[in-house]
Amino acid sequence: MQGYRSPTTREMLDAYKACKSAGLEQIKLGNVGIFVRDEADQQLLERELGTEAL
């Protein structure tokens, strides 16, 4: 998928929250190295979702 850009951390957070609000359970964010680009992104994920979602 070289022709596509990687999602941003904010986009992944929004997608996670949309899945949760739709009633889905047991959602995990995998391959965080694809969209977490720095320590600030990592802290944002942990603050918004906690470590159980990673």
C-alpha cells in the first residue's frame, strides 16, 4: 500500500472511539509503529485510551 499515507494518531483514536460507540468490544490498536511517530503521540494514546487498548 505504498500509494497511501499512514493514518495519523488522531485518526486512529477517532476510529477506535467510533468502533466503541458502535458497540464493538475487545478492540485493540495494532502496529502502533505505523501511526505513532513520536513520544507525544504515544503519550496521547495512553492518556486517551490507556494501555489496555494497545
